[in-house]
Amino acid sequence: MPNSFFRILIASLLCSLGFIAQPAYSQVCSSGTFSSSQYSIAKDSQLVYGQSIGYLGNQDTLALDVYYPTDDTLCLRPLIVLMHGGGFYSGSRQDPGITALCEEFASHGIVAAAIDYRLGFFTEPLPYSCNSKGDNFSYDTHELPRAVFRAIQDARGAIRWLKSQSQTYQIDTSNVFIGGESAGAVAAVHVAYMDKSSERPSSANAQFKAFALDNAGDTICSAPRPNLGSMFGSLNTGAHTSKVRGVVNIYGAIIDTSWIESPMDPGIFQLHIKDDPVISRFCNIPYHGFPSPPANNPIICGAEIIQQRLAHLGMDTLKTETHILQGNLTGPPPNPHSLNGIRPLVVDQVSEFIDGMVCRGCKPPLQAQVQDYWLCPNDTLILAPNESGLKQACTQYRWLKDGQVVGLQKRLRVTHPATEEPNGFYQYVVIQPCGQDTIDAGNVLWRELPTIDHVADTIQAFVGDSVLLTVFTTGDSLDFSWKFQGVEVGDEDSFLISPIQTSDSGAYYVQVSNQCGSTENTYVTLLQVITQSNGIPQPIQSLEIYPVPTEDALTVRWNTQAHQGTMSLTLFGLDGKKIWESEITSGLPIRIPERLEGLFILRIGNQQVEHLQVHPIRTR
């Protein structure tokens, strides 16, 4: 295999792995990519694509040659399969006109393949050996259609074989074209449009044997004419179809234009000489312009009639192009029914046609819905593009994080933990034959496992008081669950107990969770509710202050259920100035160092209780 094969294979692998980065992006198909000669080329010859039974019952080995560019940077290329002319009884893939076309197309960046197909049919009169390939005069009305049918089967087998070699030659299997000149164009047009069982010609069924007779009318030899099988043939069936995107019709024709059924059918490029004597641009038998045309040949319809059918269907003008040239029967080119003098026109116009079909034939991708993606420790997130509306052939991808390239594959794998923080805004660039689009995917945000940093403690509080329980946590988007005696009592980040009741005594726990996980139940505090204990009075529920009549003294008394211990009493004037402070005991008089009369602010309490009250005082 030539060294160029390995260069192509390596380039294909690099493209598929995303290692051809910026150059591939700059060379992605846009209008004009295939319209000029710009590349060096290579050729792989004598590639066998199958074997089939010929018209004489012998096994024909079928081969093709592949021409391809060697220094382009496209990951995928369109393919054109070319079929030579020769009336279905002569010609070869190595015909100079066909090889020249293949070389020119390859220099434009298009993979080109020249194929052989089965030739020959029984003629009239049948020679004594029954083994002639034939000439213009077929044995009966079945023979030429059978020859066309065999060529169609072989071409479809060649297309499937070439699609199976797509990685070797970087072929875009959704952009395969077939074409030919003269007989090859007739077969190519039928490959494109004859695709239903109802369109299969009855001539392809088994026919009576062909006989050769001597001068006396006696049979010398006979040849069977079996059923030819499926119109799709039997070569290389399996993974790939023989469908094509378009057909190039140079001096060709079709048996029935109604087989072109829809604007969605393959596109077609046509070129015909006005006074072609072999195949009419209208409807006529082959060789209609010869002095004695073969009477057994079927009527076929050329470029003018095909174009009328396309216009009737309303096929997109991007998919149709017809050129009718004024030819010269005896003068300089273009000569009727010859590639001489028109090959440069064919190359330029067909390359433009393929360029238009490939590079302007896709739709822009749909915008994805932007969203936030949360990522937990040890998690993996796979970001994938929205593929709705995408032209899959030759589509490449670039993933961006905060504007920087982070991936060249269709899907991006984001992990946490990672060498770089995954946090960021992600976009993907879709690079297609029709251009490229940058689409927002969304933010990737990581979440940490929640933790609680807290040292358990004990809180003492009186009935009627309030206590706010809090803990220090890490993590985001946290959910809290406060529990008391095994029952959830709160779901906020703190828990307020108010007013405290004696039934609130006990241990309090909290659990924190988010999408990444949860903590264990964490012991927060032990709440002790105080109702009465030695040395600690209850909050003051009543206060009595009255003078001692015989001296400058006061008696202060508070609720009798409280501990009758020592409290602190402070007197303030209404201006806030402290006047006097002393330790007191409930019910025992205390001496005031000076005579008092008026309204005063009293503060009475200890470390647990404080009571403020404005009270009139008058001593003696």
C-alpha cells in the first residue's frame, strides 16, 4: 500500500481523537472549499470491490481506483464515484477522460473513485460462439436494460465498499455522489433514482435463452438469461447503504422521469450537448442520430426532460443545475457526446455543485438550555452537546471553560477533585461544514461534603427564658435537621427555644446535609431548665418597698417562693446617676445614709436575675 495511505490513516486518527486542533478549525468546509484545485493527490489502484456473474455466466472480478488529496486538513471529504462510458459493452475505469476527472476532483479536496462494472450483452445477430460482448444492436428489447441493470448493481456495491473504507480515505459517508458520462451516466442516474421494487424492469427477470443460428436456421449455441436479482445487488451488503447525495449526469438519461419523486430526492448536475446524436437531451432511443439506430433499444429521457421534472417537483436550486451546450458535429470542441474540450468546465462546475451541496446544506444547531451543574467530591459530570438540528457529517467540537479550550471531543468529562478547579462557565463550539456556533452550556459548581465544627456544652436557663442554638458548618446549599428526643423540631440553620418550659430539658442534636451527603447526628447541647435550686432565686415576680418609720431605712421584699438570700440593690436618680448601692436580704431593713423622697430607679438582682423598677421612696 502506498505511503500516502498511511499519511491519510494517521491524519484520520488524529482528527477522530481531536489532536488536529486549530488547523482543522480554520479549514472546515465553508463556501468555496472544494471549488478550486489546491491539493497534491495520490492514487490507490486495482482495489477489488467484488465479483459478480457476467452476462455469459462467467465470474467477473470488479476493481476500482481511488484518487484523494494528501495535504488537506479536513477530517471528512465528499466522495464522487465515476462510471466510464462505452455503450455497456466497452470502456474502462482507466479511460483517459475518467482518470483526468478523478485527478482534478482529488486536487479540489474531493475523493474520487473510478470503477469498472460488468460489460456486455447479447447482440443481433448472435455470433456463432455466443460469446460476443455486443455492439450497438442488442439481441432483443431485454438485453440493453439487463446490461444497465447489472451496471447499477455493481455501482451500488462499489458505493457500499467505498463507504466501508471511509476511515482510510476520510470519506463523509453522508456526502457521496455518483456520476458518469454516456452509458456510465445512464447507470449513475438510475442508481440515484431507481430505488423501489415497482421500478425494477421486467427485463431483469429470467428471459428465454438467446440462440445463435446458422445460415440454415439451425441452432448453433444458446445462452441462458437468468433472473438478475435485486436492483441493489449483492456486493458488500451490510453496514452501509448505497444511497447518494447527488448525481452528475454527463450525456446520460433515465428510462422514466417519474422515478424522481420528491424534492428530497438526490440532487443532480447535468451537462448535455444540444445536438448529441447518441443520447438525446429529450426522449429518444440511444443512437437516435445514427443512420440506422438499433430498433431494440428502449426510449430514455435526457437532461431537458429531467430538468422539467425537477422544476415540476420544485426541487431546491442548490440541488439542481443543468447546462445545455451548443456543440459542433465536425468542428472544434465541444464535440457532441465527448469529454474532449469540456473537461475543465465539468471539473469547475461539478466542484462548485458539490461545494454548494456539502457546504451550504446544513442547518445551524439549536441553542441548548443553559443550566447549573453541581459536582460533588469524587463525582464525574459528562457534558454533552445538544445535537438537534446538527449536520453530523464533519461536525467537530471544542469545549470552553471561561473562554479557554478544555476539550476537543464531543463530550467533556469533568471530575472533582481535579487538577484544576471545575468551577466555571462552560460553552461548546460546534464546527460544521456550514460554519461554527458557540453555544452556552452553563455553570459547573462544585459542592463540598457538609461538616459541623462544634463542641458540645451545657446550658442552664430558667422557665420563660429563650435560648438560640447554633453550630459552625462548612459546605453550601445545606439542609438542617434539629432533633430533640429523636423527633425533628427544626429545619433552619439555628434553633430558637422560646419560651423555655420545663419539658424542654434534655439533649439537642443537629444533622446537616446537601446533595453530596450528610453528617452524623451531632450532639449540640444539654439544656437544663431551672425551676428552683439552692443559692439561685427565681426571677422576681413581685417587689415591695416601704420605709422604716423610726429611721432612714427601707425594707425590700420579693416573692416569697424565691430563695431568701442576698441580692444587690442599686438606686438611681431619674437622671441615671447612681445614688446608692448595697447588699440586701428580702424582708430585712436596710439603712439609707441620707434622707430620700421622690421617684427613683431601683435595680435589684444577682448574676442570674435582674429587675428594674421605677418606684417612689420616702424615708421617715
